[in-house]
Amino acid sequence: MGSRKPTIYDVARRCGVAASTVSRTFSAPGRVNPTTQELVRNAAQEIGYEPRPLARFESPGRIRTLMLLIPDISNPYYSALIKAAQARANQHNYTLTLTDSDESPQVEASNLRQVLAATSGGILATSRLSGEFVRQLARYRPLVMINREIESVPSLVWDTVRGVREAVDHLAALGHRRIAYLSGPRNSWMNGTRWRAVQEETAALGMRAVFLGPFTPDRSSGAEATAAVTAEPVTAAIAYNDLLAISVMQHLRERNLHVPRELSLIGCDDIFGAELTVPGLTTISGPTSEIGRRAVDVVLSGPTVRGARDETTTFSSHLVLRSSTAPPMNCN
């Protein structure tokens, strides 16, 4: 080829596919099957072809940026999600833009209005927005929901119901009969799902459950949640997330109350550090990294217009047993 720079036509001849397939591999990888993508990318590398770095600015259809919106960047749960989504986006030659709504639906809506138009699509993690607002946005850009189901928008959720039921069954097997649910935000779809699962499973087992909260799903609500749970005649509690559970554990220690002897405690999310608490936190775990990777694949696979793609993909969850649960003191 001499000094001439390789083109998509050279790549196409090298690997025996159409030039349009080569173009899509680099501009819209979600439209090319993985085997063909690998064939094209290997051929491009062999002959030294490089996609134009500014091609994404040529037209809205060729923007190579994705938006990931999360409610709280300080929550360790989202670290694995962000890293996995970013790595997958990079594999597709996309850049991932991160925005934090600070648990505010107003901030979330503002971020989406300002940033989404400059991207190829959006990933909304644990969104607090109304379903109708999200469906309106999905008419203009592909969207995928994480840990939230909205009709007519693809959703990726881990089976929190199964995890919560395992948690309640575990407490029942230890001899607990009265438990509390420490609620997260009332406008959280996942929070409502977890509370319903607690209600259904405790009722099926002849146990009693009390709803406490809502609490901010971080360490700032620990004192309030601790005061609420110690005022109730319960021997165990399931918290909306690990941050809340860990904070309650710390405040119980300050009151000279022992976990799990005087209160068994279970969290949700299995964040980094949950195994480092004293005692180690029993928690419900889901495949966060896998969901992050899949979210990028889904949002790149095509538009989410008028209910054409309204599937929900459910990922398994399980209870991780550590040392924060034990039989209640009054268990015979």
C-alpha cells in the first residue's frame, strides 16, 4: 500500500466482508455480531487501519459517547457498575460520560436534558424519574434501565425478590419471629420491591414485619435508623442497602448494643467493605459488573422507540452469609 493510509475498503478485502460492515463495526458495533466484529478488528490491526478519531462529530448518528446516570457516586455499589460499563464501552470504541443525580429526581431530569442529546444513548441506574418521563426520552435516544422496570424500555434487574426471601428464610431458620425493614427512598422502585418481598415472605412464614423509614440510603441516616429500630420489639432487621446497615451497626456499637447478639442485621448490595466490618455484614448480592457490561450492549443494540423493545432481563441474586446474623437471645 506504500505511504497510503489503509481505508475501510482495504479492511473489507482483507477479511472478506462488505465495506459497510467494516463501517458499522466502528460506528455502530451493536449492529454487528461479535464474531464479525472480531474478524474486522483483527484485519484492521493487521494492516494498520485506524478509524477517524473525530468521526463522531460528523452527524448525530455517529456520536460515540454513552451516558451513565447514577443516584450517588459515593455509594461503593456503583463502583463496579461504572468500571464494567466503561470497560465495555471502550471495547466498542465509545466513551462513557458519568453523571450523578445526588438522589434527586429534579437533578436527574436536568442532567438528562442537558447531556443525553450529545450522546448515542443513556444508561439509567436506579432511576427516580417517572415512567412517562423516561418513555418520552426513549423516543429520541436508546435507553436502558438498571434495577428499575419501566414499560416499553429495556430493563436489567437483579432478582432482589429472591435475595430478600432468602434473607427472611435465613432469619426464620435462626428463630427470629419479628423483623424490621429499614426503608430507602420511597420513590425507589427497588425499595418498594424489597419491602413487598419482606411482607410476602414473612406472612408466608407466620412472622411479623415492620416498615421503618424512609431513610437516606447512606451513612448519614444511621443514627435515625438506629433509634427507630431499637424502639421496636424486633430481633432482626433488613436494610435497604449496605451503607445504611453498616451505619446502623456503628451506632448500635456506640450504644453498647451487640450485633448479632441483640440485633441481627442484613444489608443489600454486597459492596466493597461489607466483609470488612466487625462483625462481617450478611448481605444480598447481585452480579453488578455483569449488569454494567450488558447495559452497554443493550443500549448500543438499537432504538427504544414506542415500546418496540420492552424486555426485562433478570439476573440471579443470593444471600452472602457472614457474622451479623445469629439466633435471637430469647430463642429457645
